[in-house]
Amino acid sequence: MEVTESPELQSLVFSLFLSMYLVTILGNLLIILVVSSDTHLHTPMYFFLSNLSFIDICLSTTTIPKILRNVQAQNQSISYTGCLTQVCFVLAFATLDSCLLSVMAYDRYVAICHPLRYMVIMNPHLCGLLILLSLFISIMDALLHSLMVLRLSFCTDLEIPLFFCEIVQLTKLACSDTLINNILIYFASSIFGGIPVCGIIFSYFQIVSSVLRMPTLGGKFKAFSTCGSHLAVVSLFYGTAFGVYFSSSLTNSSRITAVVSMMYTIFPQMMNPFIYSLRNRDMKGALRTLISI
């Protein structure tokens, strides 16, 4: 894995990754603590938010500790088993993140378009079922890709131009035929990435249509304000994810690709707690209550 080619920058890189990791862990743990401690936040929306925070912690933990260890040891290597394990977990948590963002968009759709039936539709049974379904899809997707990588053969002295092991870059380095793997990657990306995106777009199309029919300006503002944080998180997650694949296909610079990969696996997870705590009045109130105890 490529961390840095410049030894004098290693201490700076280590400090940067460590600080970002600590902010990510502490911020998301604080979200989970606030939601669990305040009974006013025991609603489907915040149930999904606490799950998103937990997934963000897991996704960051899959990549950053290994990067810190490599920088500290001045050794950029990773074993084949470790690389394959990292591929599996990154795929699982990234897919789960995508599915959960789609579920949260559906939650906002029900809250705004069917407010009187919100608690009936988004009952605890359905919320738990949506989480379990997302988890099942994510695990199946990750295992399928990981098992397909096992059929590939690799040459020696490989260098991955990213901060972590990623399925597309790993497949490019294989010495054997990768046609089936590439077909599977694009097919799975279309299904497990396309369907959540389409679900989010459909949900917000219905939300906008419903909000525009509201008679008062205050009602419109309140409805849109409940979606602002989610829209910001969605834009950050998918924007950085698409940036990774566009940069890897449009540029041959490993340094640019590595920087974009960091934005994809670290930056959204670090920013999510700030987005929800700064833009959400209920979260800010619950946070002040928790701090004053």
C-alpha cells in the first residue's frame, strides 16, 4: 500500500491520520451516546442515525489503524490475507453505509409525506427488519467479491496506489484473467449502488412534491430542514465515492488516487457527526443536556 514516498512527511501523515481517526471515533461515539441517553431521540430517524455512526466507526477502523501501523513502522507492506480481509470489510461497511442512507431517505419520505401514519409505518419491527436486510445484502456482496478474488493469481512485488486494499485496484494487479471479476464488480456496483441511489432520488422527489403542496412557508421550511443533514451526508458519501472511481480511471497519478481514496474512506465518516449535530436542533439540545449533567 502506498502511504507516502517521502520519509520526512511520515510524522505529518501519522499525525494527520491519527487526529482524523480520533475525531471520527469520538464524534460518532458521542452521537450514539446522545441518542441512547435522551428518550426524546428514541425515534426511527435517530435509531438509523446511531446505526450509521456505528458503521462509520467500523469502516474507519478497517483502514486507518493499519495505515498508522505502517507509517510508524516505516513499512508499507500488507499480507495477502490481511489485504483480502480489508477488501471484504471495506466492501461490507461501505455497502451497508449506502443501504442505510437509502433507508434513512425512506424514513424522511414517510415522515413528510405520511406524517399521521409515521409511527405506524416506521414501527420497531420494520426498522429492525430494514437494518437486518441491509446487513444481509452487505455481507453477501462482500463475501461474493472476496471469494472471486481468491480465484485470481498475483505476481510478486505488487503496489496498490491507495491507502488501503480496494477491490478494483486489487483486480487490476492480477496476472490471471479478470473478465468475470470485472463483470461482477460492475454488476454489483450497479445493483448495490444504483438501487440505493435510485431509492434516495425517488424518496426526495416525493418529498419535494409533497413540500411544494404545503400551504405555509413555515411548513415548507420545517419539512426541508429535517432533510438537510441527510442530504449533506448523502452528497458527501456518494460524491467522494464517485471521485475515487473517476480519478482512478481519468488519471495515472498514484498520489492523486491515494488522496481521493482517503477522502472516500475517512472524510465522510469524520464529518457526519458535525453535520448532524450542527444542523439538527434536537441533537444540539440533547448534546447540551448531556454536557450539563
